[in-house]
Amino acid sequence: MKYLLSISLLFSFVLIADQHEEKSSYEPNVAEYYVSTFKDGKDMDDMMRWAKKFNMWADKTDHFENYTAAMLVPYYHSGEQPHDFVWVGISPDSEAHHKGNDHWFTNGTKLLAELNKILDSGNQTTYTWQRTVSETPSGQNGYVVYSDCKLGEGVTAVQFYDAYYAYAVAAKKMGDVAGRKMIFPNMGVPSTWDYDFVQAVSTETIADYGKNWTNFWSNTDDMPELKALNDLGGSCENERSYGIVPVRG
């Protein structure tokens, strides 16, 4: 697969924006995605009880003080990769994330044993870095749509992000309420995945996602920032959506 930006750029990602455009204040962060399926007889109630134990355990150390987590419950999806939910955990940077990973690896044996009684083993686990483009009005998210994207010929991820951010700023002024991210998988990616990044578009509720199409997208015909973004080319496909269940905030 193509990795236009490696994880080594996490601390040196610089936006080269036009001097007349607003510059993004969003810094890159990292995230882990655990694709999960329940063992026979287990369900989300078992997982929520385990998550409560995890939080109590994590609260006893500073290794997870900036770690947030949620469970993504499939809504619209193809079924090509059957799963019951995806655990997503986010850290502010690679150092903080791997500090937590180290503590989990060396001290989480009992919790892992309990988790292995709930979930099947061997599912995909992916490590990514990501950049926020925009946020929902409250900063909270209850619904998200992911899609796999390719950049246009000769277009870099930085150029696309600049145009995407300019579009998001203009869209917000026109009533848009969506949060957006560009996600760059780094480890644990299937060998058949041949894209440049994953796009995430989220809203506070499922209803807001539908309302946003009516209230915002019906007014974008003469939006220069959207035209500039579209002129960069590229494409996104394989859309799938999830409800978001907060676990650790």
C-alpha cells in the first residue's frame, strides 16, 4: 500500500497554507482500533462491565491520564468483515500512547484474561495517526462515517489537508455541524488495503447527520472552497457508519 506520510512525520507535520487562509490549530494525535467479535453467549453488557473495570484500573496510574476511548457499533456496513464493535483509543501523541501500551503489556494480564473470555482472538488491530479537520459544535460525537480515500495525482496529504481545512472553516459559517478527520493507518493494515488515508465524518447524533445534508449540503452549489477541494481530484469509497458508545473521556 502507499504510505505518503510515515509515522515519523507525527511531530513535524507542517501546514503550508496560503497566507490569506486561516491556519489550523489542530495537532496530530494517534489512535488504535481493535476490531472485535463476541464469543458465543457474550454481548455488549459483558463488554461494558469489563470497560468499567478497565477504567478503574487505568485511573490508578498516570499512564492513561490523556487516553480516551469509545466503542464503535456497526450501523451501515458491507458485512465483508463481520464484527460486533470496534474499540478506538486515542492519545495525544506517540510517546503517551506507547507509555500506556507498555503499562498494559506489563500490568494488564488479569484484565486481558477476562477480556479473552468475552472476545474472540485474532481480529485486526490497527495503529494510526490522525489529524482533526473540524469538530462538532459541542466537540462530542455520537455517529461517524468512515471511507477509504485516494489522493489525486500529484497531490500530497498536506495540500489536501490545507484545502479540506479551508473548506471546513467555510462550511461551519454556512451551518455545517460535522466533525472531520484524516486518518493515516501505520501498523496492522491488511495487505489488500490500497488507499492513502481514511476519512471520518462525525456528528453529535445520528439525526444530526441527516439534518446536515438538508441544512448545509443543499447550499453548497456556489461554494469556492468546496470547488477548490474537488479540483484536487482523488476519490473516497467503502463508506461504513457506526454509532459511538463513550467508554473513557
